[in-house]
Amino acid sequence: MNTIEEKCQQKGVRLTDQRKTIAKILSESKEVYGSKDHPDVDELHKRVSALDDKISIATVYRTVKLFEEAGILIKHDFKAGKARYEINDDHNHLIDINSGEIIEFVDKDIEKLQNEVAKKLGYKLVDHKLELYGSKIKK
Amino acid sequence: MNTIEEKCQQKGVRLTDQRKTIAKILSESKEVYGSKDHPDVDELHKRVSALDDKISIATVYRTVKLFEEAGILIKHDFKAGKARYEINDDHNHLIDINSGEIIEFVDKDIEKLQNEVAKKLGYKLVDHKLELYGSKIKK
DNA sequence: TTATTTGCAAACGGTTTGCCGATTA
DNA sequence: TAATCGGCAAACCGTTTGCAAATAA
């Protein structure tokens, strides 16, 4: 398991204080806020500012884009407007259409079918995005 | 098979000349441009202007949003930036990461699994979005 | 030292909106 | 006629960028 900082070094991304701080916030994200956490840039800036209030939002934008290009983060445009980020670890999302809550899940069977479909169409699957939208079943 | 105009009447959407023109362009979209057509607002405005050059882009924005709320159109944010629209008829997309070409497909097995996953998580599936990204296999 | 990075504020680009005359039902 | 709509231009909002000072390697 390598940290964001380690990945940066592998990719030759310069490690500045600001980037280290942002990396730290991102790494802690799930532990502190749970697996339903998909912060937008504004929210990240707020969290980062608690550690270092000199970091500008422009830097957060630049860093988040950099990390995305390095494959460290994935960007979501769940409903467009504001992009939201999380550490890249390949799973899907079920979005509660009433509360907006986001549940993460993985399903090997669906993945297998996705590969088959792509192949059938003459393509090699490189990436995928699956979002389910649903409402809670009350018991 | 009911037309966009019919759907508007069902939903109580007032049928103005501008909306009729835009509806016409949207209906013809697939026949004229093929199933890979997912025009953005700018492109729609261009096409619409050929029939009536008095229609402003603000009207296209308003109409497209109206049609989306009425369930007539679906909005895609494939890579964010510009939203793209097409008539709502439930299928998925495979996007060629090299050319940007969009292939539409349906897969009943995947859909079945999606329903099961949602149910397992305690949700009733209301909507879904599946995008595959791939590169062409050369033979 | 030298290429990169940052903070700031201004620019950008897609989208929305206030106003008011025009149009639909 | 009354409610709604459309055109125009200005506002909006998330994001990007040019510049000069600061910093990593």
C-alpha cells in the first residue's frame, strides 16, 4: 500500500508543502468522514485551510487536477455543477435520490459483463462508470 | 409512439413556435446524424437557426431544460464542460477514448444485475447510468 | 541555480436570469 | 384577457490562467 506522497515521487511530482497538506487531507478523508465522502474543491479547501490557511483555492484546483492526471484521484460529475473527488480505488456508486447519500459498491458479475459487452462491440475496456439511482425501501 | 409535441401536451407544456422547431430538430437528430449524435446546446442552436434564425440560445437552454424535466430528453455530462442531449430512450454508452466516438448499447443481463445490487443494498432502482470507455481492437 | 509552483486577481466559458414586449391557450 | 414565454444583455459560478514572488531539487 503506497501513500499519495509515494505515488507522487514515483510519478516525479514535486512535493511541496501545500501538496503534502492536501494529500494528507485526502488520505484521511474516508477515515474521518466515512465512505460516503466525496468532497468538492470548496470543501477540500475548507478542510485544508484548517491545517494551513495560506493555501489558496487555486492551488487546490491545480493539485486536484494534478493528482487526477497521476491516477491518484478520480473526479465525479454526479450532477454536474461542482466536480467531486475521491481516492482512486475502482468502485461504483448508488445515489439515494431523496437524501443525496452515496453508497459505494463493487460487483464482480457486472464487471465481467461489462468486459464482454465491450469486447462484443470490438473494444478493449479501459475504464467504466456505473451510477445507480434509487430510493430507500422501507421495511 | 408519441412525438415530442404529444408529450408536451400530455405534460401541459405550452407549444410555442420555438419549441416546435426545437422539437423537430431533436426528433430528426438520429435519422440525420446517426445514433452517435449527442449534440450540445451550441450545436442544437446552430441546427435550429437553419430553420428559424430568430431563436436565441437562451431559448434553447430553457427548452432543453424544460424537456429534460418533462422526461423527454436526457442530459449527459460525458466529460463535463458542455452538457449534451438526446431523446430519452434508456440505453448505455461506450465511448471510444481515442476518437471520442459514442456507441449505444443495451444489455438486459447487466440491467438485471443492477436491480439485484440495488435491492441488496436496500434500494429500489429508479435510474442508472453506465458508461464504458474503451479502445478499438484492431483485427 | 533553475525550473516549478504559488497566491492573487482577473479572465473564461457554459449556463441562468431580470426585464419587458410578444405570444399562447 | 391572463398567464406564460422569448430575446437581449448582464449576471453567475465553477474553473483556469498570467504574472511576479517564493520554493523544491
